[in-house]
Amino acid sequence: MTGTLPTLENLSVLVTGGTGSFGKKFTEMVLNQCKPKKLIVFSRDELKQHEMRQHFPDNNGSPMRYFVGDVRDKERLYRALDAVDVVVHAAALKQVPSCEYNPLEAIKTNILGAANLIDAAIDRNVKRVIALSTDKAANPINLYGATKLCADKLFVAGNSYSGAHNTKFSVVRYGNVVGSRGSVVPFFMEMKEKGVLPITDPRMTRFWLTLDQGVAFVLASLARMEGGEIFVPKIPSMNVLDLATAIAPECKTSIIGIRPGEKLHEVMVPVDDARNTLEFDDRFVILPTFANQGIEKYLKFDGGKPCPDGFCYSSDENAQWLTVEDLRRILGLAESEKNAVA
């Protein structure tokens, strides 16, 4: 997943949900590589902002700023987006069971929050907005996925009514992040102390990428975006049993069955979207249906090719796979065990 980093030097960048796993890694990489004028963390939790401030201080000429606010509050967004050039939208309610039990809360944050951000970004003359999506937004079967699909549609459509403001909106859609909060990796790490790992279904597969890869892909997509695209990285799949073996080879497994709202395999480019999708060496780009000329532009300048009829990018039919050894290397397990023995 290579690509040119966007020119963020001397620009004001705001990240919503900035105290989450993505936001912290994004902050680290942008400060190290992009030299922004300002980097604003916008989030609800003042305690998490305080803790993040210990790692990324906002004094002594630092570009860091911390802004307590909620994407549900449009007036607060208007204030936060004053003189902001680029927005990365990572704020969301994303725990599937929680969204199922609290559906209106998920709608307020994931859908209405997206609508608030779009309106505020246009009115504040933000240049570029890129929103984080999920594989669960493709052919969704749970409320979380449905709210993110709706948000994706809102961001793509935002390009149609930005008018003379020329604000561009695009989306990045990727799979599970290794080790992110609430994911299966830290759960398995915790459960291995008990000697048994619960497995939903031994056939289950998922797309995987590291946090560094996710942030790098978002930054590369910021540089490439013309407005209206959904960027999908080419990333490897892994079987859940291989995942369990990589994390705790000494543990037994217990099959507990697929949970409500869960798929056996995930999809990032459904068949119906593939008809309007271009394939590149390291990514797919789902183009907006309102921009037919965009296809010719991408074919001419970026070397993309249309996906074949009937194509579907799914985790079970992927060309790339993570092995047990690959994941152990990513998690640093092999090295830590070697050091423990020594």
C-alpha cells in the first residue's frame, strides 16, 4: 500500500475521534512525517485527551490542539472547523453488540454525526474530508454496518452539494486492525490465560491490516482523492483458527457458533459495486456513480483497470493470506518468546 503522502505542511488538520487507536497512530505519523500547522484532536472524552496530551503535548510551539466536542453537536463542529483545511473522520460507535442494543445512539453518532460534519465542513470551507469506513458497511447485516453504509453514502453525496465551496469528500474502507481496542486479538491474548479460546466458526475469515498500514493508506488516499471515491486497500485475509494458533498455540479451542449480526466472511467490494470499481496494484477504488468522467481520468493518469463482471472482493476468496508466522511476527510474539527463553 504505497503512495505519495499528502502535502499537509503548514495546513490545519483535524481528526474526529482522535483519542482512539487510529487517532493516536495518525497523530504520531502526521507529526513525524507531514509537519502540519495545526493538528487538532476532536473527541468527547476529556480524560483520554489528558492522557494523550502526555505523549503529544500542546505547549512550547507544538502544533497539537485538543478540542472537547461531539460530532452530534453541529455548533461545536462549526467552532472546531474554523480555519481547518483537512478533516479525517474517525469518530464512530463501532461495537456491534452495543450498536444492536442501542440502535438510536449508533444512528445519532454514525449517521447524524456524519451529516453534521458534512454541513460544517462545507460551510467552513474545509478543502478535504476523508471518512473511515469498515468492511461491515458492504452488504451489511448488523446495525453498525448499516449506519456506516449510510454514512458512506452521505460523504459521497456531499460532493454533489458542496457547490462553490469546493469541499471534497471521500471514504476509506478497510478490514480488521490487528490489536485495535475491542478487536479479537487482545481478546484472545486475554483468554489464553484460561487455556481455552472461543471460536465462532472454524471456517470464518477476515481481512487484516496493521494500524500503521491503515494510517498510511488514509494518508495516501488523502493525496489521491478527487472527491466521491471509496478507497479499498488490498490486504491479506486470515482464518480464525490460524489466528488462534498464532496467538496461543498451546490453547484448546471451543466452537461457540456465529453471533447475531456476524458474517462468516467479510466483503469490501460487493458484486454490484464492482461494476463501478477500478483495480490498482495496491487498492481498489469504488467510483461515485455521478462522476462518469472520473473513470476515464483514473484510467488515463493512474493506470487502473475496471474490475471484471461478477467480481467480488471477499475475505474467503482473497489472493493474499496471512500465515501463522506472519501474524506472530507482526505481533512480536516470536521475538518476545525468544527473549524470554534467553
